[in-house]
Amino acid sequence: MAFAALLPVVVLAACTVGPSTRPAVVENDAPAPQERPGDDSEPAPLPEAEPPGPSSVNWTDCAEETREQLGDAARGDLSYECATVTTTLDAPGAPGHGLSRTAVLKAGDGPIPLVVVNDVDGEPGSVHAARLAASMPDEMLERYSLVGVDRRGTGASDGVRCIPSTDRPGLFDADPSEDIEPPLDAARTAGQQCAINLDDEQAAFDSWRTTGDLETVREHLGVEHLHALGHGEGSRVLALYAARYPDKAGRIALDGMPDPSDDRPAALGDVAGGAEATLDAAGEQLGRDLRGDVTAMAERLDRTPEFTPDGYRMTGPMALRAVLSGLAEPHRWRALADAVGAARGGDVGGLAAFLQPHLVEDQHAPARIDGTLATRCNDTEARLPAEQITEAANQLAQDHPLFGGVVAQELVWCSPWPTRSDEAGDITSDETPPMVVVSTATDPVTPEQGTVRAAEQMPSAVHVAWQGAGHGALESGCVAEALSGFYLDGDVPRDGTLCPA
């Protein structure tokens, strides 16, 4: 992902909120924004990007291993330091129960920390921040260092490891629109194992408690306000943080937001539609009939599953899940297209690489599906009975023939999971400072419709719409210009700003 790749280097402006001499590169002809709760009240002022006080984080050099993880995406002139911060696990029904380690990585030497939070099922926040910093313009890195946070249960933080490795593929390898029982059995097994292995900590892994981790990180960093950038589903964590700690919320931008609607099947329908549109956009960019290749590949693996290098069967639904994972990373679209082509011929090794982080634990992080399952199921209250899941899955498959049945797997995952016993938190607050919420017209993870609905619930949200494709909009020079002005000069973009593709 390129942040401000097209952004010219300009002289640093003062840190105060006020007029800027930056060129107006954004278009402001978007439709008028919808009224939101609290529109009749003035938002809190945008905090200054103040230098931090003394930090209690014990940073150690981790440049070698970070560059090894990033490969060609690493930037040789950047410093990378890692640390862990002790946080409170705070399981429901047992406040203060146990301690946990939250892993953080600092990329760059800028004096002001800019905290980065990623999707729970994406690469760990530490890696995402290091990758993002590699494409940041010098003017941003002179002011800010990026501090990636591995959310509780993920990455190098105390990870969730509760599903046996032999049971993880079952969550991905069946289509509930064809037969509800196999994925339901897999979900029951995963839920039972997590209940046993996590015990009374099972409900402690959620987005609301992750905001508490961020507050602890802020205190250890020695900053009065948390300046932050959220990506995809990670944006929801920062929106919850700003609502929970409005007096500590700094300059916060949210690059994509999940749909806050309680209508989970409808939200997943948008995801499937966004994924299919992204597949077409990727194919157009690469000059290939990617939709045709993916369809033919899935049909072949439906008839004759192949074994991956890790020893599990690559079925049609599992292959489509791998494609969904690859579509979330535009810098890997060419590799994804090549892997799909190879899988059509029976070689599924390249495709398996897109699923491996979700299913297989490595030296850097636990398998992502464990933390994803715990967080998503603890974050949601709705549990549909099997007959309603079947009906919804059938409708999804009918409306979105390529990905509808696959995203319907997520309706099954949480069905045996216990419902939360406390409040899930709220993204709505009249006391938060302005936050920039960026939507992407064609996004396979956080579709534009859901991001807009989330922004409409946030009184201080300022919506910037990018008309491009991919998961996240930081590749847009227009969006990057708007966010650089926001972070560096305190310039809040006009609500309804439209950025061309």
C-alpha cells in the first residue's frame, strides 16, 4: 500500500490548527453529506500534534527481523524498534483478571507517535505499520513515527491459540448454501475447543477491550492524545476508542470502516459484491479475465480437491477464501492471478500461500483464524439458527454467485459461540474531535456502503470518498494529500470530499 506515493515534498507547516497553503488537489463535488446524530452541536476541537513527554516503552532494535518479514517492501533508511506493553486482560465478570502482553513496533524516528491498527484477520499491526512507513513521504516521517499495535489475540501479542490445527480448515472448506451441516460441525468443534482452551478468558478478546490496550499504550508512549490511523476493520477499534476516551482522542483517520448494521446477511452481501467488483477491477488492471479464471479454478477444485504443501485439501470454497484474502492486498494482485492460473492446472501451492497465515502458526504469529473467530464472535450479538443461516446463505449465493456462498461461512462461525454478557461499546459520541473517514468505491473487505453507514453514525466524522479499487485508499494521491494536511497542519477536509480514481 503506497501512502502519498504521488505527494510532493513541501515545507513543514506549524502544528496548530488553521489555514494551510497546501494545493487543493481534492474534488469537492460529492453529494451533500447526510445528517448525523449530534449535527446540531459543535465538535470538539482537533488536538494539536504535540511532542510526547517521557516514554516508559523499552524499545529494542528489531530492524533485521522486520526487514526480513517485509522483503522488498522494506525501506533501508528507516529504523525499526520493537517492545511489549503490559495490559490488563479484563475478562467479563472478572475485572482486572490477569495481565497480557501487547506487542508494538515503531518505524521511523519522528518525535510524535502515530498509532496504526489493522484488520483483525489481516497482517499484524506491527507489520502493517512497517509496510506503511516504507511508502510514507519524508515530511510525514519527520513529524511522526508509526507505531503498529498487534491487537490482543494476534501477532506477537499474547495470541489466541484455541483451535486445533487439524480443525481450522473445516471453517473454510465448505459452502453453507450447499449443505449447512459440514461448516456447522466445524464451527461447533472450533467453539468447543476455544471454550476449553481459553476457559474464563474466552470473552476477553474483543474490540472494546482492545481500546483499553490502546489507552495503556498511549500512557506508556507519553502522549496526551492518541494520534492514529485505522485500516479496515481496525478502524472500528479506533472509533470505539474515540467514543470511550474522547478527551484522549487526537488526530484520527479511518481508512475504511465495517458496516455497523445488525443485519449481518445484508452486510455480508455488500462484502461479496465488493469482492466480485474488486476481482473485476484487478483483472482489468492486469489485463486478464480473472473472474473467468477464478470460476474455472473453483469448479475444478470442487470436482477434484488438491492437497496443499501444508497437507490440507484445497476445495473450491477454500480456494475462493484464498482469493478473498488476496484481493485485500492490492500489492499481491499479480501474484494472486498467477496462483489462480497455476491452481487451474492442479498446482495449489501458490494459492495456499494466501491462506497459510490464517491456518498455520509460524515463528512470528499464531494462525489468524483463532484471533479472528474470538474477536468477531465476541463483538457480535446476533446468533442465527441453522434454518435462517441456510436461507441467508442461499440468498447470498443467488445474489453473488462467485463469493456469496463463501462469505456466508461467517454466519456459521459464531452460531455456537456464547453471546456477550456486557456492552459492546458504541462508535457514537458527541464529544470526539473531527475524524476523517475514508471510503473506497470498490473494496472487498469494508465496502463503501458500510463505511458510509458507519460515518453517518459518528457525529464528528468527515467523509472522504475515493472512487478507486482495493482495500484502503492510501494509494490515492488525493486521499494522501488530504490526510497529510490533516496530520501535519490540522486541516480537516470538507465533509463529502470526492477523490477520483
